Amino acid sequence: MPPPAPDPPGPDQSHKRITIAAVGDMMLGTDYPENHLPDDDGVSFLVAVTPVLSSADITFGNLEGVLVDGGEPGKKCSNPNACYLFRSPSRYVEHYRNAGFDVMSLANNHARDFGEEGRLASMKSLAAAGMHHSGLEGDFASMSVNGLDVAFLAYAVTRNSNLLLDYDLASSTVSAFASSHDIVVVSFHGGAEGRDVTHLPFAEEEYFGEPRGDVVKFSRMMVDAGADLVVGHGPHVVRAMENYRDRLIAYSLGNFATYYGISVDGQKGIAPILMVTLDGEGNFVEGNIHSTIQLRPDGPSIDPEHRALKLIRDLSEEDFGSPGIFFGEDGTIQPAPRRVVKPLADTF
């Protein structure tokens, strides 16, 4: 008996296009332990960048803290005035929705500031506003846009989250979603923190003794498993980007919009809105780095000096030599020829 015929190839989706905007950390104000909310209750905090954010087919960001009214913290602090716990009123979800956000990561070290109940409340607030979320272990987002089925999978190194540190489980999960979706986007909250960690170490990282993962190993494994776009955040500074197997990886998008509680001094206040166009097969077609800067007490605004672009371009060339990306002076990015990428130790 002859062997069974292979499954016919799926339809060619290469003519389709989808544009995804992505930003890093966001926290628009906290009312714990004292009221540190913007004077206008956050209404104008994202107004200057809304035209860019809302122009994408899908807009993604990392939500630090929780969206909940009241509640007790999930951790105790000996000095509440020096405690980094972020609790935004649930009504603040409308600020994100009005700015154009469609999906949020709840995989980070502040998503459980008010216990798992706080993260569940954030999930409820986002869903009620018509937004998607991923982050709690087993929680992934799916949506259909431009005739394409798109999945967002958010990972972190923190308890009860989809775990970045379990590389094999993450790979198998991404592979499963890639088999049922046209486009798979992976985000991660990982890597060390601080203004001195802009360069990738190409190794496992730690922060105050906590394992923060090997973000290059993780990202490339996710692409190998079927991810089409990988975006990172967590170090509070921007990091390099690379074009790996025709898929774009952004290793840290930095601080984007935070109202006190998180430093935005110097490089920590410089961040991109990363705009990426993919074809229906997930290939990186083109994009744009819209540089922003945050000068308190205001929210982020477009930076005419393009500092985020320049930082990311320089870091990409310094860390990878040949990142496979052409960086235009106007912020445009395009695929570029790249020398053979040497496999990382213990990655493949």
C-alpha cells in the first residue's frame, strides 16, 4: 500500500498585511499607598501619542500594576512610602482603550502587586473594555484581524505567569498556537534592570538574585517554534533588535508611559513605539521606530531628536554586528542582508 499523501499546503497568505504597534512598560498612576494620580485623572497622559498608537491594526503594551478599585496588597512592605506597589483605578482602562490599545501583557513583576485577585481584576477590567490580555498561566489572547487569526502569548519570570524560564514548555505552546493561527506574537518580561544593562549578555541574567532568563535564547527558540514577532520589556531601558529567520525580535522596548514610581531619568525616559508590518505568513516586511520621550509630569510625546531610534540602531549593530535590519534616519526599518547567524550554545 502506498504511503498516505501529505496534507495539502495551506492557502498562500503572503499577499496579506497586518500592522502591529508595540510599546513597553505602562503605569498611568497609583492610588496606593497614597494618591499619585495625574491631576486630570490621566485623561491626557497618552494623548500626544494616540495618533500613532491608534493607526495600527493591533496595538500592544505591557501593563505594570493592576486595574482595580481598592483591595489589599499581595506583599507587605516595612516602609510603605518606599514600596513599589502599583494600583490604578479600574476606570483607567478607558485611557488605554481610547489611546488605541487592543491587547495587554499581564506577565510582569507588578501584575500581582495586589495578589492574584488583583491580576484577575485587571483581566476583568480589560475584557469589559473590549481588550484582550495574556499573562496568567494558561491565559493567551486570540483575535481575527484583516482575515488573519492572531495570537498573543505573554511570558515572564514571575509566579503563576506563563513562565519564560521553562523554555521547552514555552516552545511547545508557541508551536501549538502556530498550528492554529496565522500570526503568533510573543512578548516577554525578562532580563536584568537598570541603565547599565542596555547591552545583551547572551547568557542567563539575574536581578537581585532572581533569575531573569536568557532572553536571546528564549526569543530565538520562540521563533524556531513558530513565533512571527517577539517583543521584550522589563529592563526599563531599550535594547537591541534583530531580524532572525525573517522574524523581528525587539529585546526591550523600555519605559513608555509611567506616572511616577518608576524612573524616567535619562535613558529610562526614552522609548519607541515599534510599528511592524508582517505579511500573512509572518514575515517581517517593514516597520517604523517612532521615538518618544517622557518629561514629567507629562506623558510620552514624540521625540524630534529620534533618541530611541539612535539607541536601538547603535545597540543592534554593537550587539549583533549584522542585525539584519536597515535603520532609516526617519525611523523606518526594513529587512537587510545578514551574515550567517551563529547558533547560541545550548539553544538548538
